[in-house]
Amino acid sequence: MTTITGQGTDDHVGGAPRATGGARPDPAQVYALGADQDETARLQRQSDELRPEAEALLARIGLRPGDAAIDLGCGPSGILGLLSAAVAPGGRVVGLDADPAHVTAAAAAAGRSGLGNVKVIRGDARHTGLPAASFDLVHARTLLVTIPEPAEVLAEMVRLARPGGRVAGQEPDVEHALCYPPLSAWDRLREIFRAAATRAGADLNIGRRLAEMYRQAGLVDVQVQVHASAYPVGHSRRTVIPDLVRSLRPVIAERGVAGDAELDRVDLAVRRHLARPDTLMMPHLLVAAWGRKPEREDA
């Protein structure tokens, strides 16, 4: 049965610190890519869009029936369905997200799909409050890219993994986006996106550092795979960058990165360009990394 947790301790709501006094900001407030219905819908689409890459990653890790897995920053769906199938029968899956709307959506989706071994909770991926060494796999996808101190989340991922367990994730590297034939409006849109996201604390090139960060966190047997996907007309990921810029409009306005008139102009030009079937679009590289938490005798 899928459940949603509510209150945690007096200092936490579902594991997320309250933003009062000298406390840390609420985890939902440090998410760099916006928090509106459009962003929620984009995350829901992303689960289907990146399913092949997630399946490839899980195939390499080799989860077994009876294992326990957690998807940190699962959003409204994440890879909960894939994890549920991989650990059945007898296994359990936890999805954790800071946004209560995402928690509700993920729990509802799991319920509709009959994923009785999935539990969805609200919490802070930096400090979950969950017991250490609880999971055979700790996973996060496109989460580290969105927060100012990704090493905090990675340290928590390692803490949650049992000795010999796996930590795995997928993060983008946006520097190598490709749009051909070239378009000046696309170049400007990328500039706006980079300025807004980085000022909000995101590292858009974190994909290239992922394996290095895993090793620095103490993981061993770290491996990496890079996906470079070009999306055709009609595929929703073809417009992921302009879609993200739309979600970031409040940040863009607040920081004076661009005005509404310019945003409207470049958005229209880019979407028209991407509607042409002869335009090649690769929005980013997607880097998958996975590593093993050492056994006690390995340490």
C-alpha cells in the first residue's frame, strides 16, 4: 500500500527543516528550476522520456528481489515504477521529495499502478532523517544539478546505502547542447538559461564531475556512461531548454537577466526553429554514474 508521511519531529516536516530563525531554508526553496504546474508536468514527462536511460542504469546495477531502494528527489513519479519491479517480490521502495505536491502526485501514481511496495514521503534529500545503511540502492536523477551544495546530498546518499550497496544517479551536462542549423535566438536562450540557473545555485555542467564526486564521497568501483540523445519533432524533450526558461521566468525577472519582451521573442523564434524537422536538437548530455559503498573490510 502506498502511503504519504506527514509530520516529522518538532524541527522537521517530513524530514525537511523549517525555514525559521537561523534554520536552513526549506529544501523546496533551494530547487533551482522553479516550482509551478509547468515544472511538475515537465518532471512527469521526464519519467517517460528518460526511461530507456534509467532502464540501462538499473540493468548495470542488478537489483534483486527483496532489495530495498530509494529515489531521492523523485518528483511526481521519478523511477519508482522501475524500482518497484526490480525489487519485487519482497523488496521495498521509498520515494522522497521536498515538494508536497510532488509527494501527493507520486503517491497517487503509485497507487493507481498498484505498486504496493512503494512508500512516498516528504523530506530533505540533504538530511532525510532515515536510518543509515538502509538501502541496497540509493538513486537520484537530475537532482544534484538543481541545488547549491550537491555534495551534501551525495554524502546523505552514501550514508543511506548499506555497506556493499550502490549509489547511482544521472545528471546533465548542458555545455554540449547542439542546435543545427544554428540560430542566434537559441544562443541567447541558452545564455539566459545559464545565467538564471547558475544564479539560483545550479551547476549546469555537473554531469562531467559526477564520477569524480562519487569517488570523493568514498565510493569505489565507480563507473560512468554518457548518453547523447537527439530528439525529433514532437518529442517533448526537444524543447526542454525553452520549457525550463519558462519555468524560470520569476527568477529571470528577479535577477534582471532578461525582460518579458526579449523572452517572448527568443521563445517564439526557438520554438519555430525546433518545429522544423530538419533542425537537429540535442539539449544536453546525460551522464549516468554508479558506485559501491565499501564493505567494512574495504575501508
